[in-house]
Amino acid sequence: MKRLLAQIGITYFSVLVAAFYLPFLWVYVLLGIALMTTAVFFIVSKWRKTIFLPAMAIAAVIACAVHIGYTYIAVIPIENYATEEEHLIEATLTEEPHRSYEKVYYQLKTVTIDGDKADGKLLLKLPRMIDVEVDDILSFRSQINVTENQYFRAKGFYIVSDSYDTVVTAVTPESHSLYYQAVRMRKSMREAFDMYLPEDSAALCKAVLIGDKYALDLPLRENFRYAGSSYFIVVSGMHFAVIYLIITKLLSFIRFRGARFLRLGTSLIIIFGYMAITGFQPSVLRSGIMISFIALGYCLRRQTYPLNHLGLAGLIMPCFLSPYGAGDIGLILSFYATMSILLWASPITRKLCYRDEYGNIPMFDFGRWLRGRGERHKKKEKVPFDALLFRHKLRNAVCSLIAVSLSANILVFPITVFVFHEFSAVTLLSAVLLYPAIYLILLLSLAVCVLYRLWILKYVAMALSVVLDLLCKLVLWIVDTLGNLPFAHIRVGSGWFFLWLALTVILGVIVILCRNHYRYLRLAAFCSAFLLLTGLVTHTVIETQTCELEVYACGDGLCIGLNYQGDLYLFSMDAKMKYVYRITDDLSYRYGKAQAALCLKEKDLRTYQLYRNDEFAISDYLLYDSSGTVGDDDNVIRFGDDSVFALDDDLTLSVGMADQTPVPMINVNGKRIVILSKKVSVDDLPKEYRSADVIVLSKALADHEKLRCGSLIISNSDDSAIATAKIMQDCYNEVYITGEENVTYPLR
């Protein structure tokens, strides 16, 4: 019975996660399965006597019903405003805007749409920063689209306004909300870091203390991702544990009867305030709810069960967020990492750590300074230093860090690979090297922010900032070194990974069915690791030998990718925005980023900049300028006629002219690929372009018989284009047409 709440809460949360990512009709199927399972559990007497299984089945039924009801009540009504017409919108800014790549994101709560009351969230994307603050009322006219990005839908933004020319007017309200004060305190913390620390160190402290990952520039965020240590720059349970222990120590002098309730109330107020300062992020809510229940248990002098607290958090969080909020990937990783640690960290620690002759595991007690020194220290008893014991404690501290990281990755690793199609091979190493430094950075950052407002102690804050800067530089150096190690960050193909995952599950089932579980556990773990390494090496070798042209289905436009040894190069012509967004969203999972993108006009450049998201970056833009302008502007490289770019050893790009229309030609592995836009006539093409190995075009040309290419690829979904492509098959070796599917052409 001790874990009943855990099983109910984890089941409820897990079903909400599945319902969020499944197609809506499949949620009804899931509901039917849950109802039948519930009926079976109540009919079969053996299962009916155990409360766990029926309770979990009922939790699954309720989760499906809540998801379906919320969709009809809250999601569909607000999505009905997504039409091709422009709407007059009045909304309140609920969070500080942040910049990501070329866009600035404004999180709004709608007040009225076209004069009618509308209660919902809207995400406004602009190419510029405007002077607004939280609680300001924004008015603008814009077209509304349904949000297709699951990341923003999980945060409650079901509609989005995304335009370059939206004009926004802002009005400051007469009074501000309580959350506005938390935002001001957050700004004050940033000011403290900016005053005392260099830019990179200040950005790291902002990310560690208040979860402001956007304070870090893109290369730093990528280094943390490559090193498998992104969880260090988000607010987690470690933050709340430290804050709670500090509060408990500071209030320990209060000794009157009932003082524990005063300490509990103070702790809950400070925890809630810290949650507000960090923006009530879903993972923050999970940590705050769990530490609140732990504090309540200590106050009531009851034994606490962390798994039950996790289950309660799984039940309560969707009430604060929304049923769709369970799909937030940060919350999912935080929730299941915590569950993994609670289930498996202690057994793994006992297996790895050194035990003394009495069976005890000697460990450093880092929290004794916060809890109190104890009777031995009050009596001034001196204990001689034991070098051997210190070495055992140091070894056990490292083993405990490895055990925590290893246990967390039991569930986090498959989720990460499934969602992001990547993982870091140095996660365990980064955990051991970074955790002590991050822990100290958290403490010192908190101290600097508090002392910054006390003018008498500002010099103490300055002295602490010197140590803090050194620690930040150390962390950034470690992250940069680990992230740039060979094979530190690995992108994986879904096929072989799912095969490895299935074989690992089968091995786990076999181990569970065996009588002596632990005897075969090591063998199963070794086999799983060997299969993973074998698949990884095979996948890497195949990727380094890959060279293929990918023509994406985008209506009657052209959007082409070149997969050259695992790196992606993009070429876009006349592709509509909605197709480009869908394509880049898919490519973000497969490649993560593109090395370069060719844009033949400013419109194509703006399309890429407008629709790429945080998981898909483009290193360089090659922008053709008909005026002949040549030069670099940030990551935009402008070029004119007769320019040839060496993108790699055997990969070059050149642009020719056909009656004032630019025509790009790719030369890779000795093969020439020409890309033709709608406006190009065959007669205007240079002869060497007509005889290319592969020609890609968006429509069948009237004088196509003049082309002397080996293969022809048409990007078009019209029935007439498909019929014309069939006729053209007699003229060329191979003719492909995208239709509704992408075309992949190997280049060997």
C-alpha cells in the first residue's frame, strides 16, 4: 500500500503523455482498451482483491477522458480562429520575450479576437524585439495559424501568429499581477551576474540558477547537449533540495512549540517564489511539488516515500498546466529520470560502492553543515585523519554519481534517442566531472544574488564572484572539451536503434524470468552494450559512405537536401512556407542541423530563418545577389555570378545564368546535379547544364527533349505532372516524381 499513490500517479501521467503524442482517434482506442482492462480487473476475483491493478486501470480511463474532454472544451474552440483571414487580436504578455535564432517569441494570453472574448494562449513570432514588459496589453492585426510544433502545444500554445510585417501596439496596465514582481526579481538576479561576472560566466549562472538557457548562446548550448549535460542548465530537484536545506538551517534557531509549522509555511512560500522566478516551467513544478510534500512530511513527522510524491506530482501537474502539458519533453525527461533514480540508484550504488568490515558504505556527509554538527563536534572531539578511509569515501562519492547518472539514463536514454535521434557517449563522465562544480556554482550564485541587494555586503559578493567566475570557466572548459571529443555526440538512425531496444527488452524479460536474476544481469547488460556498440559503429560507417540526393514533396516548389557523409546541405527554390516548416521539422530529427543552405532570393532566406526551430540550425546561408554584391553578414554569405563554393573535398556549388534566372549546379563525387526553377527555358540553359547527370525541376518542360541528362526528378503533386512524367520515361534512363512522397536518389 505504500506505493499506491505512486502507481496511480505514474499511470495517469504516462497515459496523458501517450494521449498527447498519439493521433486523436487512437486516444479513443486507448480509452476502449483501458475500459476493457478495468472491467476484466473487476470481474476476475484474484485481481479484484488487489487494489493496485484496478486503481491503475481506472487512472488510465480518467486520463483518456480528461484528454478528450480538454480537446473539445479548450483546444478546438481556440483553433477555430485559425483561418486565412486576418484577425484583430488583443492579448496580455505573460512571460518575458526571448530570442531564438532569427525570431523573437512572445507568449500571450488572448483577451479578445475580433472584439469577441477569447480565453487561450497565443504565440507571437516577430523578427525583432519590441519594448514590452510582462502584463502589457498588446494589440495587432495578423493571420492566425494552428501550432504544429509539439513543443509549443505542450506549453498550451495552440495558435500562432508568425509574420514579418505585423505591427504591434502596447499599452501598460494600471496595475500589475503578482507574477510581475517575480519577473522583476529575475531581472535583478540577471543584473547581479552582469555586474560581477564576464558574459559567458554570467550566462552560465543565469542558466544554472534560474533556468534561463537562452542566456547561453547557441554554441554553448550545443556544447552542453553534445556533452550530455543539458540537465545541468535547467532547474531540477537539486535546486529545491539546496534551498530547502538552507531554509531549514536558517530557521533552526526557532524553538517554540509549533515552530515546525512556521518553518513549513516559510519554506513553502520561498519554494513557490522560486518556482515563480524560474517561470513555472513544467520540470520546475514537478520538483517544487515533490519538495513541498517532503517538507510537509517532515513537519507532520511522518515517514516520506519519494515515489508517492512523484505520483502525486503526476496527478497535480496537469491541473496546473493542462492535460496537454504532460507532453512537454522537459517534464517527461525530468519525471522519468526521477522515477529511474528512485527505483534503481540505491541498488546500483550498493553494487558499485566499497563496504567496510561491518557492511557499511563510508560516504562524505556534505549536508552536515546545514543540518548541524552533532554532539561529537560540540564536545570538540578530534578524530584523526584516515587517508585510507578518505580514499574509500572519495571512491564511493564517484560511484554514487555514476549510479545516479546510470539509473537516470535507464529510462531517459531511450526517450532521448526516440525524440531527438541522438545521444551523448560521455554522459557518465560529464556527470562525475561537472556535478560538484555545478553544485558550488548554484550555492555561490544564490549567495551573490542575495548579497547584491545588501549594500553593506556588496564587497563580499564581489569576492565570491571571483571564485564563481573561476568555477564557471572550469565548467565551460570541461563541457567544451567533452563535447568536442571524437564520437562524443552521436546521431542515430531509428531502424537499428529500435532493433537494439527490442533485443534489450527481450534480454530483460529473460533475466526476470530466470530464478537467479543477478547471475545473468551482467551478461545481459554486456550483450546489450555490445549490440549497441556494434549498431553504432555500423551506422557510423554507413553514414560516412553515404551520398544521396533527397527531393522533398512540397507541392510545385523545390526543396532539396544533399546527404553527404552524414552532413546535410539544403537547396530551396519556390517552396511554400508551410512545406518548408514541415520539412525542416522532419530534418531536425534526422540531422539536427544543416551545414549550409542555398537561397536564390531574399524570400527563400526569410523562409528558412522564419521557420527553423531550436532543434534545427543552419550553419551558413549562401544567398545569391543579382547585383553582384559579395561579402559575409553573420552567417549569410552573399555571392554574385560565376561564384564557386567548395563545400567539401568532393562537393562544390556553382550558379550559372539562364536569361537572368540563376541556375545552381552541384558537383559531387564527379556527378553534376542541376536544379531548375519554373521560369527557366531549356533554350536559355548553357550546354553543360543540359547534359548534367541529374536534373531536378518543379514542372515538366515543353521542350524537355532537348535535355540530355541521365536522370530526371520532378517535384510536383499535380495529376497532370504525374501523367507527363510517365510520358517522359521513354526519353531518359530514370524519371522520378515526388507526388506526396519524397524521392531519394543515390549518388555513387
